[in-house]
Amino acid sequence: MSKADESLDLCSVITFAEMSGISVEEAIGWVDNGTIPSLKLADFRMVNLARLREDLLKGKTTFKEGDYSHV
């Protein structure tokens, strides 16, 4: 993985929404219900782009509520 790729491992929910062309509210909903992978960093919930990218490269094409839990 190049240095440029490493910078894309995590992003804020707002940034994810902007990159994806969806509303911030929808992105928050996807994180909250486990449709997309996330993790907590300090007091912030971040979208785990590394895991999302890994799953896409493995052929995952459908993302649904509960795919990623974050208890």
C-alpha cells in the first residue's frame, strides 16, 4: 500500500457522504445501523475505508443493515 493509500484508511462521516454523493444524514444512518464499516477514534465515529475497500476487492457488492456491527 502506498503512502497515498494509507491516508484513505479512515474518514469522517461527513467526508464519506461528500465523496459518495449522499446526504450526511444518510451516511450517519448507514454508520449507525452497520451498513458500512466504522470505528470509534477518540470521541469520533469514523468510516473504515480500509475495510470497505478490502470487502469491495473481495467482491462484496451488496451492503445492508447489520453487515458491520460496532458494539
